[in-house]
Amino acid sequence: MSDLKAWLKQRQEEVDSALNAYLPRKNASPKTIHEAMRYSLFAGGKRLRPIICLAAAEACGGEYDDAIAPACAVELMHTYSLVHDDLPCMDDDDLRRGRPTSHVVYGEGIAVLTGDALLTEAFLILADTPSNKRYSTKDYLEEFAFAGGSRKLIGGQILDLEGENKPLKKAQLVKIHEAKTAALLTSSLRLGGMAGNATPKKLQALTDFGMNTGLAFQVIDDILDVTQSTEKLGKTAGKDENVNKATYPSIVGLDASRKEAQRLTRKAMKALDAFPGKKADRLREIAEYLLNRDY
Amino acid sequence: MSDLKAWLKQRQEEVDSALNAYLPRKNASPKTIHEAMRYSLFAGGKRLRPIICLAAAEACGGEYDDAIAPACAVELMHTYSLVHDDLPCMDDDDLRRGRPTSHVVYGEGIAVLTGDALLTEAFLILADTPSNKRYSTKDYLEEFAFAGGSRKLIGGQILDLEGENKPLKKAQLVKIHEAKTAALLTSSLRLGGMAGNATPKKLQALTDFGMNTGLAFQVIDDILDVTQSTEKLGKTAGKDENVNKATYPSIVGLDASRKEAQRLTRKAMKALDAFPGKKADRLREIAEYLLNRDY
């Protein structure tokens, strides 16, 4: 595990460096938007999505250079979704990754435009993904735009907003988690796999791994929101309960939630049997790490 | 001109029909977002950007099928930018195309997500543009994402917000108009040209035509904001003055503004000399029509 932590840290630095190179300079005109884009993007994120994108490419025999563009693109899409979700008209959150959110620093109008700009820039960066024997820019674009669109990522946020102050059944909550969290995690893996010239069988394995890890990830997030402090999380703790939002623990209890996260992670691991030898070991380690994280 | 009006109407109907086919069904889950996307997209827009995209493709020898996907994509990007610009935290406008704006009908949170969804869907539709000898999905994607990004469309809105209540020089206003209006109009023409397999020379001609027509378009918009009624415009008239926003007429006066729009249109026409015979006649007619419009 200490080896994993060092590896994650190194990958995080590589991703940060690539993001820095892809983004317009801080003083490019208009300065406000480029400064605000960087403020939210370089706020100490764990770079989970880019790292699993790179790991998926390597599991398929691809290299860092094949997948660094989609890795950066998914991080921009993730960051845009946080900037917009934190707005007063949505989840109304002042704190993210331990710092004041975009609209607190720059005002709501600029925060909306910053999210828009991060989303648009994500697509510009995606265009830099090299084509290979099986996949081209058209495939990457369709994959990415669908995962980020009204039926997945954005649809999940809609269901989430509409679910506040309502008693939800477990199946409804799972649907929200799938769209809001698992879809982009899965797409990060799929884009990495595609950039790594994955066979259809391996791409399916990455998809199954992603859906299950993604659902486990959100169950753990719900647990941590109840059990951890704001300081530890770097975002407002107890938030779900405050806005009367249904969560996994609120529906099935803490113990059953932990068991569900374990079950989903086992299922995710099983999917990785499609990869020979040690090829997918980093993905296995990451799934284990995400299950046991405390922030 | 009556021939042009009939042709524009027919094109508008073709575009509406294609948009309807591309968009997720109104009752696709989650219903709220898909209904809201359609509410803003089918609000009786003139479809100017899609129509010039199609006309540019045809001027280059391409066909309707080559350019209908980018034509729809630019309309979605235009509509998303209106939905976000109308938000209370931006231009705070209640009326657009004669109807209540998205946030008035659905609330601010849903309106932000609706804009996000239209933008993301625009990229999904763009992926449907056929590649040809000179251009591929990668080219279309780079063109589109750059025009919509922080240095162009979004940058223009930032400059616009920052310019409120400040005395602007003419050069600063032109810079805002270029980014906010001319960039996406130009990109509509360029995408159409690229989809129509344009030679580099013709693509440059479309670019010059677009920049000049785009600037003329915004000067006319500024004039109409002063001289026409809210009823006629379908959006709040006198808006610029109310928020103390610098406009072309406020800087150089109405007469000089009209002359400037004429000069820009003549320059735009000149660029079309690169097209032989009648190939670019529709673009010429549209430029003339835009110059003389009264709403």
C-alpha cells in the first residue's frame, strides 16, 4: 500500500503537469476566466479519474502518451460539474477541497462561465487523443459527450436535485449514483481503454469494473458524509442530512452500506479477470484503496 | 428577397426537423431536463447559424447531409449560451424570443443544467459530421471547441460582464463583439465549409466573410436595442442602456453605427469573390438581409 501511495502521488504530479500544459495561460485574455479555471482545477484534487484512465490504458497495453489527453479531459469535466453543483441555485456549498468555492471567490456569473469554459476546454483537450487501429476521435467524442450528457452525468444531478426532501427507494438511489458518479468513472476507464487500443472484451471488463467501483465509491462517499468531519473531508460534512437528501446509510443503515460497498468492490475485481497476469494490478489496488479510504 | 424569405423558411423547417431528430425524446429520463432542453431550443429561433453553416457547405460544393450535423451543433451551442446569459447572475433577462426564459419556467438550478446539457449534446451531435478528404472529426472538434471556449464565445461574455458600467473605447467594444458574436458565426461558416471539403482559400474567404458579417450583425443588434420595441424584438428592448452597457450607438452615434454596419457588410461581400459564379449567392443575400433587418 505504501508503494501504491507513492505511485498515486507520482501520477497525480504527472497529471497536474499535463493539465498545466493544456490549460490556457493564467494571464491569457480575458484574465478573469483563465484565472478562475485554474483556481478550481488546481485545488488539490486527488486526480482519481485521470489516474484510472491512465491505468486502464496501460492495462490494455497502451502507454502514458496515448491516454494523457482523455485523462485531462475527464478531470476538466469532473471539475466543471463540481463548480456548477456548488452554485447557490444547486447544492449551495461554500467549501470544496478545503477552499472557498468558485462562486464565493469570483461571484455566481463568473462561476457559471468558469464551469462552461472547463467543459468546453475538456472537449478541446480530448481532440488531442491519438487514434489507433480500433478507435478514432469520433469514438472518443461520442463516448465522452454521452457520459457527460443529459442521460448520464447531468441527468444524475437532475435526479439528485429532484430527490431532495423526498423518501427514495434503494433502486432510485442506485439510479442516481449510476448517473451522477459511476457513469463518468466508467467513461474515464473506457476512454483510457480505447486510447490503449482495448479489445471489445477488455473494454467490457473495464465497463463492468467502472460501474461497480463507481457505485461503491458513492456508497462510501455517503458513509463518509455521516461519519467524518468537514475538516477531514475538505467539504461540508453532514450536508446530505441537512438538505434532507436520501443516502445509502439513511435507507439501509451504516453496516449494510459498508457490506454493499464491499460486495460491489468484489464484483468489480471479478471483472478484471479478463486481464492476464499483473496487467490490471493497479486498478485492483485502486479499488481496494477507494473502499478503505477515510476521506 | 421574397424568394430568399421562402428559402429561409424552408431551411428553418429542415433544421427544426433535424434538431428534433437529434435531441433525446421529451419523455426520456430524466424528463425535466429533456423537456427543458426542448423548451429553449424550440422557441422559434431564426436558425441563422445553422442556415449559414449549410449555405457555406453548399458554396464549397458540399451537400445538406454533409453539414446538417454541425448546423445543429452550432444552434445548440448558441442556445446554451443564451440560457446561461439570461440567468439572474448574468444578464438577468426574463424574456427571450417572446417567451419566459428557462430559469423563469424551470428555476435557476435546472436552467444551469439545461445549458450544460445543450452544450454537451452539441458535441455529441458534432461527432455525426462525416469526414472527407480534407477534414475529419478531430478538425471539427478543435474548431468548434475553440470557438465556444474561454478565448472566444465565453471570453466575450466575460468581457461583456466586466464592461458593464464602464466607459469603453470603440476598440474594446469591437473586441467584445468579435468574441461574443462574430466567433460563433464564423465558426458556423467554417464548420460548414470544412464539412463541404473546402479548399484552404475558400475556408479563409468564409472566415473573412464571417468576421465582418458577425461584427455587422452585432452593430445592428445594438441599433435595434435602441430603436425597436420589446414586442418587436421578442426580448427586452433598451436593455443595454438600463444596465449602462456600452454599445456601438452609445459610442459613435446611430448614423455612424449604420454606416459602420454597411462598411462591414461590403467587406464581407468582397471576401466572397473567392467563390465562382453563383455558388455563394445565398450567403450574399443573407448578409444583405441581416443588414436591413428590423428585428
